[in-house]
Amino acid sequence: MRILIHDFAGHAFQVELSKALARRGHKVTHAYFAEDPGPKGVMTDFRSGTGSVKMLPISIGRTYSKSGFLKRFWADMSYRSTFIECLNDIECDLVISSNTPTWVQGAIIKQCVSSRRGFIFWCQDFYSVAVESVMVDKLGVIGRLVGWYLKGLDRRHMHQSDLVVHITERFKVLTDDWGLDSEKISVIPNWGAIAEIPLVPKDNAWAAEYVKGDRENRVTCALYSGTLGLKHDPSLLEQASRALPAVNFMVVGSGIGFDDLSSTSVNLNKLPLQPFERLPEVLATADILIAMIEPDAGEFSVPSKVLSYLCAGRPIVLSAPSSNLAASIVSEAGAGLVVEPGDTGGFIAALKSLSDDPELAIRMGERGREYAEANFDIEQIADKFERLFLSVVKD
């Protein structure tokens, strides 16, 4: 088949899927937003036998800012125009699209319908729910009306799609309420790119270059990697660094929260996002890996960083609602400690407990890796997607 995988964000695990499909003889175009500032996979072309992956970076020719809704909206509209022009020139049998703003997703679906291409809505989260939570905080009733309108668009787009792929069964609660036919819904959980995140020693080349502190005395390193927005509560990192002066805190990231992160603590260090090829070293440098999910994300957000953390074999301290899927995975796998958002004391206590008990930290890291090895087999995952693709390809 000729397949277009569109991932607005450019995540590594979706690149892994494209490569797996290429190894099966499919010709894949992998499109992503070049200016999106978040972490990216290895975005290089790939060939395997009769299959291939052609990377298609979509550029709007300017910096993409998430700091203002209107500025972000107009950038999204520029992206939409550019992507649809590219889509018109691509020979493909079907499109699967994820992490895409509502107004962009609708245009892609419309183009697929008119050209008789199959379309699969890969629901990583509910964009309308996320936008509503932000708009309500800023605009009150008007923001709620905007959210209601966007939910209506998301509902229409899913009805227009040939299939919808959810990353968790919990998403079906909302789409059932929207009257979506259960026969067109499949659930395929996200995964970490485990083949590209091998276990690496703590003392590695990246650590030698960037880690401060007395390595001979094995100073505990607590590390956050990835996008850091204001709603991820970066103040948690600042407060924890002040409360735990013996721990070396590292933030390797980007985003508004990262830019605003400042501290008088000498044990909190910031570094920009690193190339994906170096991510295994970055994560291995840590004794503890940190992740945060904002309270209003609830059940509708599963950050890919947590799945990468599991691959790295390091324990996780996660600030997230207990109802969140990532929180459930970490808790049930015994891969770390979960505290509720806003519980600063609990967050600091969790970090301290793992710092004070290295054996417990090692066991939790091992359990995380065991979970990843049991659940992140890309060939089994590709089997599921391939069956869906075959069911929707137009004659």
C-alpha cells in the first residue's frame, strides 16, 4: 500500500511504525510540522527491500509559537494550506493523521473524501478538550462556547472518518457520547520506541559532557526531558531543587515553561532538547526521571515521554491525576511513584524516597523496562495497524 502517516508533532514512536511498515513492503510518506518545537524522532528517509519511508517536513517558513491562541491559530492555518497543497501531489491509498489541530484535521478529511482516499483519525488526545480548558481559564463563558464549537467539529470529523484509532479505552466514553459507531473504533495504545532506546550505562559520553557534580560520589540526578509548558507546573522543579540540595536536577527541554524556568538553586540546570540519537544517553544519565501532567488533562493526555522513560529503565516520579492512563501504567507496572498534581510535598517526598533508597529505584527502573519489553513490540503493533489499513483502502 501507499500510506501517508501524518503526525503534526513528529514523535519518534510513530516514525518507528513507518519503518516497520516499510519493512513489510509498503511505501510510506511520513509528514510532520518542521517548526513544531517539541522533541522529534530521527527524521530521515528509510528504505527496506521493496518498501520505503519518505520524510515530508511541512514548513510555514517562520517560528511556531504556542504562547498566544490567535497567533497559533493563524500559524495552523498557514500549515493547513501548505499541507493540503502537498497532499494533492502525493500518491497514496490512505491517510492516518494524529496530533493535529481541529481546523487542520477537517481540511485533510475533506480532501481525502473528495479524492476517495481512506482516512483514519488517530486520536492521541482531544484537541477540543485541551483548547476548551485553556479558553475557559482565559475567557470564561466565551471560552466554553469556543470549546463547545470545537467539540462539535471533532465529533463531525470522527463521523466522517473511515476509522478512529484511540490510544486508550477511556477515550470511548466521550465518542460513545458523541454517537460514534463502535464498529469503526479501534484501540491501539501508544508505545515507546524501545528498539531505539536501549539500556545505556549511567556513566556515558553525554553525562561526561553535561552533568555537573561529583560523579565519584554518585550524586543523584533527577531529570526532566521534553516539552515543558506553563501548565506542566515548572515551579514543581524549582521547589524540589530548593528542598533537595543534594540532588542534581536537570531539565532538557523546550517550551514556554522551560523558557520561564529560573531558580537560584545551584543544583538546577537547563539544557536545550537533544537530538533523538542521544536520548538513550540523556535518559540513562538520570537516577530518577520526572514527568508532569496538568490536572485538567485528566484522562485525555498520555505524554510520550513517559513511554520513553519506561524504555530507559529508570524509575519515574510522575505528577498526574490518578485517573490518567500514564499514572495507571506507572503504578500498575511498579515503575515509579505517582502523586496528584498540586501535591508539592508529596512530589518532593517521592523524589527523596528514591534518592535515599537506590535499590528501590533500581527495582522500579527494571520493572519499567520489563513493561516496555512486554508491550512495545513494534511488529505486533504494526500487525494491528496493517489490518486496519487493509480494511479501509479504497478500490
